[in-house]
Amino acid sequence: MVIDCHQHLWPPRLVEALRRRQSYPYLRGWTLHLPGEDPYECDPAHHDIELRRRTERSERALISLSSPLGIEHLPAHDGAELITIWHESALELGEPFHVWAAAPVTELDPDGLAKILREDRIAGLQLPATALADPAGIAHVAPLLAEAERADKPVLVHPGPAPACDPGLPSWWPALVPYVSQLHQSWLAWHVAGRRQHPALRIGFVALAGLAPLHHERLAARGGGLGALDPNVFYETSSYGTRAVDAMTRVVGVDPIVSGSDRPYAQAVDPGLGPAFTHALFTANPHHFLTGDAR
């Protein structure tokens, strides 16, 4: 089975809920407004359910709430209402779409998360990297991480909301600067504090953790180090190609690399490293990440 571990698709109920909002995040028509980024013109076709279903190339596509929207960081009632709409409407989509759960990270609701994780088509929990930026953040969301660990379902770490940027900067700036920095921070924080607290949790970082593992030599020079490779840390490939994937495998090996596209913002890419690697990237490794079964 070919699995895409990372896509975004907004069901109509979520779109309408964002259009009703008077504060960030909100939609006006198909223009998305966020506090830290310029208004973004969404393509309606990107969220056309039947079009996406017809053009989907993977047999299972894991869709998630867009964490840069900042919904997980909203005040409890505000965020929880949108997250409920997300879960209900995303689960209604049917195959090939499976769903990453979301959870508020301001006022936690581990019981609510435990309930949604029991749904068969919930793949696991996505958290914004901004909630895992340091050991204190990991300690704060520990009840959520514990529920995922208890359910034997993985956590996917995705960039969170970007801080306000100079309006003169190019449109790609958030994706290349704060998003990558957030992934670096959360990856390092996990290795400092997360694994010790959650020894059995499978955790994956989108966009190859912003290539954080490639800094292992600098980390060692500054007194740190990767130590033994963690078999329960995975790296999703969205927005990267052959050179980045090849470089990552030289540090972390083949087994933790899983395919994700970040569709509709990018497409999944086969880096062309041979048929065995292709099978591992699109099938075997995602299966291991999602289920814990390494066969």
C-alpha cells in the first residue's frame, strides 16, 4: 500500500467556520488571513473533495489540520470548536483519506483526545512544533503525548503559526525561515527531554525536521551528540528531493524516512534511489511509523 503521510484538505464545514470568524485565523472568500503572514489566495480546487479523490495517487492519504493556522493555540473554547468541526468533517470524507487528530495546546483536553484516538481512521495526533519548542513545552503537552502513547498511535510534528514578518519579505519566507526553525527547535527539544518522558512513543517530523539531523557534527562540536539512533523517530519528506533525502539517510539511515507530499502545496517525489528505497519510502516505513510493525 502506497501511503502519503502528510496532506491538507479543508472540508466544507471547516471552510465555512473559518469564513464566519472575525479574528485570526479567518477566510474571506478564499483569501486566508493569518497574523504572521500576508493574505494568501487559496485555490478552491485544492479543497475540492471529489477532485482530490479522483487525482489522489496514494492508496491512503493522511490529512491534517493546518497547524500554521494557529487553531491549536487559540483559547480553549475557540480552538476546541474548530477542532471538533475538523474531526467530524474530515472523518466523513471516506477513503482514501485518513485523519491526523488535532488538540488544543493552551488548555489541554486529554480525555477528549483519548476519545478521538479510538476512531479507526484516526492515524494519530498532529501537534504544532511551536508547542514542543523546548523541554517546558514538552512537559506542558505531556498529557496529550501520553494519550497517543497509550493508544499506540504516532505523533506528527508540523510547523505552527509564523510570527509577524516584515511585509516586504517574499511570500516563501515563513516556509523557509520560521517553519524550519520551529522544526529544528522541536527536534532538539524532543531529544533533550521528550524521549526520556515518553519511551514508547513513535514521533515523526515533517519536512525532514528542517534537516536538523544534518547538524550532528556542529551539535557534537558544541558538546551535544545524537547518541544511538532512536528507532521511533521518523522523518517525513515533504518539499525535499533527492539531495536532501540522500543526505539524511547518511545520518539516520533508510528506515525512518517516510513519504509525505504536503499536498496541495507540493507533490510527493520519488528521489530515485532504487526500487528497494522506493518501497521503503512509500510503503514499509510509513506502515512502521503508523502501526509500530516493522515487517
